[in-house]
Amino acid sequence: MTAKSTLKKILPEPLWRFGSDRYWTWHNRDRHLLARIFSPVWMNNKARLETYRNKYAGQRCFIVGNGPSLRNTDLSQLAGEFTFGMNRIYLAFEEYDFKTSCLVAVNDLVLEQCHADISALDIPKFVTWRARRYFEAGPEMLFLDTDYTLPESFTGDATDRMFEGFTVTYVCLQLAYFMGFSEAILIGVDHSFVTQGPANATVTSEGDDPNHFSGQYFGKGFRWQLPDLEGSERAYQMARAAYEADGRKVLDATVDGKLTVFEKVDYESLF
């Protein structure tokens, strides 16, 4: 019997729950907040983030998901558009002769296993402050203070705490808002997974990935977390409300996407 299971057995349930909650709050949030407060690295990083505030006011952007529908999306149309890429989108750069304007990644498992690939990209990268041990801050390596603890919220200020919303797409929506974009268009956000199981559970792929545009995305041996589609939908609702309250909008141009939160639009009609 482990020390954890022994403690859980002997402690009253309320006391165990309180201690467990406090531990995970410290692990996932408070220790990183403390490091931010006293870090010159964060202060310099915050100044770099400020250069993006309202930089693209009134313009549109595309948030490029990693679903299988990307294989049926003409990415050449995005030449000249500002595009947010996420996680391992860089696997599409050579295959589709396409490169996003920046990359956003906040998932701990993705950053642990792919930090060398991400560091090598010659585009601006926005990664969670939790992963700072993997990266050297600089003009093209910026940190976001993201977490997945309560409260669930939407912020238009990327220099402060950002709720992850159970999907990096939600972080991109907040970052796009901070940068001033008046219209954010989703593509490749299929909101549908072949692999099933408990939300947020960590699994290890046993073969090619059927859930993304490339079988190598979360290929054999890759550790990843199963999606929380219900949680992400709550976050998307907050994003829609925030955009609409400010006279902005989020459109969903994903080919055959299953997400129903945002107004649907035909991808080809946008060009």
C-alpha cells in the first residue's frame, strides 16, 4: 500500500479532499504564480507580450486546428493571412507547403515530448509558463501564464492569467482577442475523436493517430490526454459571449466539423 493510499484510508474524507485540493492548486497554479512574481524573465516576457496588444486591431485571423479535416482544406488559400497553429501543426508545414504565423502550445505532455521540435521553429512561439524549464525566453519564445484550475474564465489580457479551457484552441481565441483581431475563423477544429475514454485521462498511443491530420501526430508511443469535449464547449461559449459583447465574432469554417457553438461558414467563400 502506498503512502497516498494509506493517508486516504485513515483521514476523514473532507480533510483528504481539502488537502488534495490544496496540493493540486499549489502544483498546477500557485508555485508558478510565485515564480512569475519574482522572475525578471517574466517581466521581460511581459514586455514582449505587450508589443502584441491590439497589434492587429480590426483584422481577421485563422485558428488552425489539427483535425483530419485539414486534409480536405486548401491551406494554400491562407497565404497572406495571420494564422495561429497549435501543438504539432508543424508536421503539416512540409507536407502541405504551409506555415502558420505563430504556434501556441500549453499541454504539459506535448511540451515535454516535443519541446526540441518547437524550439527549432523559426516563428513566434507562445507556450505555457509551466514549461519554462524547456525553453529559453526571447523575441520568438514567449510565455503565457495559463492553467486549468478554477475559475473558468475568458480574458482579453494575455499578460495575466489565462484559463486553458480544456483545449489550446481556447487559449488561441483569447490570444487573438488580446492582439485585437475582430474576426477569428476556426478551421481543422473537428471536435470529434475516434479514440474514446474518460475526459483528460492520459493514454499512450499504440499505433498511428486516427484523430489528427497526420498518423504521426500522436503516433505510437506518444503519451497524450483524451479530450474533454464538454469542458471545451463551456469554454467556447465564454469566448463567443466575449467576442460578441465587443462587436467581434468567431466563425467556424471547419470542413464537416462537429462543433456547434459558433456560426458556421463555408471555407471557400472566405476568399
